[in-house]
Amino acid sequence: MNQFEFVILLVAMVFGFSILRHKLGIKPRSMRQMRGVPEDTEETRKLRSEVGELKERIKVLERIAVEKEDTLSRQIDDLRDR
């Protein structure tokens, strides 16, 4: 058996097994299942949305902190100028 016959045999076997799987009603596994990554559950979706909301709150708090810092430095500069 040469290389080309081996490749053709391999392709035929894969094709045959896919037909057999279809006839038996076996669903193909998704890539996430093959990698061991679980599907998103309701709890996971809820937690993702909560994390998004917390990130937004952190952005607002950072902006407030920076604004207060600028205000404080402006007030110090104003006191120096007097």
C-alpha cells in the first residue's frame, strides 16, 4: 500500500464513520465541548452582566477621583498665587 492509497483509505474511513454517526443519531460535539469549556449557564450570563456593570462603575469612580485630584491641585495653585 503506497501513500496515496493510505490517504484515500483514511478519507473513506472518516466519511464512513460520519455517515454511521448520522444514522445512529449521534450529535457531533462542539469545539467548546471538545476543549472542555462548559456552555454558558444562566448563572454565568448573570455574572458576566454584573461584571460589566461593575466595570462601568469603576470607570465612573476613576473619573471622579481624577477630577477631584485636578480640583485639589488647582486650589493649591490658587493659594500659592495669593
